[in-house]
Amino acid sequence: MTIDRKPFGKLGGDEFGLFTIRNRAGASLAVTDFGATTVQMNMPSPSGQFADVILGFESAQAYRAGQAYLGATVGRFANRLRRGRFPLDGKEVQTACNEGLNSLHGGPDSYDKRKWAAEYDSLDNTVTFSLTSPDGDEGFPGELKLTTAYALTDDNRIRIDFRATTSQPTLCNITNHSYFNLAGHASGSVLEQEVQFYADFYAPVDDELIISGEILKVAGTPFDFREPRTIGSQIAKLPRPGGTGEIEGGADGFDHNFCLRGEPGRLRPVAMARDPASGRGFELSTTEPGVQFYTGRSLNSSMIGKGGKPYGKFGGFTMETQRFPDGPNLSHVPQSRLDPGQHYHHICELRFLT
């Protein structure tokens, strides 16, 4: 195992680095202290052909200009809060809004745009980023101290550990926002790739892409991924119009939370993804109760990624392990409150198929 560091650009007097972990099997994971972001996952197919399977950019400057959270650590509250508000101990807290009237991924100055402190350990094959989010950051109460640690093993597992503590009652819901294309990051549409969720229920959304409060069975709906299905085959079944959020002129893909089987807090398998053409794929495990499946409708060819390649619509998909969107405003879903003395710990693990 080795970990290398090289420069990744300068912004406002800050210098950023790119840290690359390589294992004995030839796979690699590259991460940067700009946003505690995943930049590259170079993974093999069963036949031994390697490809970089996540979308990304080649410098901190490009990530600063980007709008899609490619590979980033986002928070303090991943996903959406209606009108940026939530109740806390009898008071209403107002946070910064950045998606119309609502808050997305923590507000306009999310953790994806910050410089994180970095440490790396070649013996543990781990790069650990740390950040202190001050009291009042984007409107959230309490000083939050958090870390994001990335590890790569010799059997091609990527483990992401999120940890946090707070000085005051607050929300804490942190996730990784990698966009996957298992054929290779610049291989075009992912509509022929297969996904499976170990989930019997999903959360419908309204026209602002915020969950309505209903929790519905996936059976008999386009959200039924209990068996492996291609992304495109299920998008084709979505209601036209309506049923998927912001739709103009018909169905526009998934941006939904799946309610995962198993006990939250326990690491367990929750999903799989595979590219049938190459055989490249992974099994996803997490400790969280939900996962946001987003199929990249907002990506477009004006977004120029690694190697000067454009990323078009449906060019990647996310599986963002999380607490439920807008959960603080709903009493019947898993919550994201964190109090002093408590320890937030969220694990996300990708086991690449060989």
C-alpha cells in the first residue's frame, strides 16, 4: 500500500493537495482536502480492466466553479430542508437557502467548498480530513467538529467514516456525493447500468423535490429495484408528467430516498450497482436508514470533467447514504439531531466486485 500527495491547485492563498491511495491489486482512490472530496476511483472489472468510475475535475479551481457536488462531503444537513427551517427545543431555526426557497446540502457555503485539514497514514491506508464548523455556520447552531476518513483495502473495498461532535443541540447528516459511471467516468449515459436496492419502501417527493411525508411501498411502481434492473428501464416507467419532482415535458429521472432494510446504526449491505457490459460493479453497505438515488438529470455537456471530457445528462448516478430528507420537520422518520456528549458516526462502504 502507498499514499502519495501532489499539489491540486491554489485558491485565495490556500494550497490544496491530492492524496492517492494505491493497493496491491492495482486499484486506487484519490481524494482532496478541497471539500474532503473523492476525485478518482480506479477500479477493475472481473476481467482485470481498470477504469475510473466516478465523475470529477482536475483541480481545486474546477471544483470551486462546479455546481453538482461531484464527490464532495456535504453537510451540515445533506439533502433538503423545506424553507431551510426546522424546530429545535421549542424554537424555529432558520438556515441558509440555496435551492429556490429551500436549503440543499447545508446551504450555499456547504462543506464541499471548504479547505479541510488533512492527515494520512500509509500503514492504515487511510486519509483523514477534519473540519470545524462554527456555531451559526449557515444558520445551524453549535460548533460541529467533524472528520471524514477514506480507506482503501487490498480486496478493493472503499470505506468512508464520518464522525462528529457538537457543542450545542444541532442537526448532523453528512454524506458523500460521488457520481458513479461503472463503465468509466466519461462513458456517457448510465441508463443501461443495473442497480438494486434492499428496500421495500421509498419516499415520494413534491414539485420542490422534498419528501411529501408519505412512505410508500415500491411494489408495483417504477421504484421497485428489489431485483437488479437497468436505470433506463425504470425511468421509462415513471409517470409523465408528475411523480418525480421537477418535471418539464415528462419524466426526468430519480432523485428519491429509499428506506433501507435492516437496523440503522449497524453496517449492512443495502444496494448493488453493476455495468453489464464490463461487469464492473459494487455492493454498498451503510449504517444509515436511507439512501438518495439521483440519476444526474442536471448534468450537461457544458460540465467539462477529467481529461477534458464533457459529462452529459444521465452521465452518472449517486447513492447518498443518509438520514431522511427534511426529517426534522417530520415526526415519523429517522431523525438527525445531535446533542453534546453524543457521537455521530456514519459508515459508507463500497465493495467492488471481482
